Amino acid sequence: MRFTTYERIEETPLRVIKKSGERVRFDRERVLEGMMRACEKLPVPMKAIEDSAARVEAKCQGDYDREVPSAVIGSLVMDELRTMNQVAYVRFASVYREFKDVNQFLDELKPLLDKREAEAKLQAKADRESGESG
């Protein structure tokens, strides 16, 4: 007589801890829908949105064993959108962070505008230097 054992990976579904304390199953489709809404009518390829949602899911599963706070998911989505499209990022941030007034909105925009200004200055400097050596 011969006995065999089979091992299988036991997958514990990742759960999201919402602001209210309620726990729900992680749903990649919800992440994808939120990102699609933020990117609506913008020149962002669907493939880029899907890849970003997959990275958010993978990061959550890699960094959290069983439960992940919704704030972490929101931050990951904002990081992805920030690099993908700044308008989509601001749209998502305005809903996710529940801006109460224009000042909160401007506070979110300021780092983006500062970065853009710094990049423009660097480019202008590089253009000047390449013009001088040519």
C-alpha cells in the first residue's frame, strides 16, 4: 500500500479594511473602475490602466498577508495615476481625499506644478548649453 500527499497553495482572499472598519473582499475590478473613471476622456490607453491596476493588486498581495487598509490602496492608485496622467491623478485625488474646498485642491496641485516648472527650467538650461556647444 502506498500513501501520497498532495500539497496545494492555500489562497486566503485579501480583504480590504474600509474607513468604516468594515471588511470586504479585495476586488481588482473596483480598482480598475476607479482608475478608468479618473482617465475618462483622456488619452490613456486601456492597457496602461489595466497594467496599473494589476500592479496595485500585486503590491497589495505582496505586502499584506490577509488584510490591507483602503487608504493603502488609494495611495497606490494615486501613485500609479500620478505617473500615468496628471489630470487623472487630480481627478482621483479630489474624490479620494474628499476635498472640501479649493485650497485643498490647490495644495494637491502645487507639487505637480512645482515639478513641471523645475523640469522646464532644466530643459531650458540644457537647450541653452547645447546651443552654445553647437
